[in-house]
Amino acid sequence: MARTSSPVNTATFLEAALEGLQLQKQRIEEQIAQVRGMLGHGKGSSPKAAAKAATTTTAAPVAKERRKLSAAARKRIAIAQKKRWAAYRKEVAAGKSE
């Protein structure tokens, strides 16, 4: 014999399911805000504010301002990187010849 459910039981069940899903959504949004906070996105805002902002805005993320390096600093970085690559190539060449 097939079981039939009354409309009242179905509506109650669906309302309970909806409440549960909304609670899960809220928890997930809070977790997303916490992870964003750990990554440094949205510094200075609370997790709730970050969660609210994440759900209410769809604007493109704001690009961070790049650091300005002097010509001398860029030159030092370039020299150091060339030195590292030279050491790496020397190590690889020594490994192949053995």
C-alpha cells in the first residue's frame, strides 16, 4: 500500500529543510569570510561585514597598488637573480657531466 503524505506535513517538512539550508548558507558565508581574512582580502573589516560584502556586491575586485622600486633596487634584484640562475645552471651542468 502506498504512503501518502498530507499537504500540512509536506509544508512543515519543506519549511524545516529551508531553515536548515539557510543555516548552512550562513555558516559557509562566515567560513568564506574567515578564509578571505586569512588571505588578506578585506583587511580591517569584521568577518560578518566581509561576508555581507561578498554576498551583496558583484563589482570587480580592487587591484592593490604596486610598490614603487627605485632603479637601484631593480638593478640589485636583477643582479641577484642572475647570480642565482648562474649557480643553478652550474649545478645542472655538473649533474649532467657525471
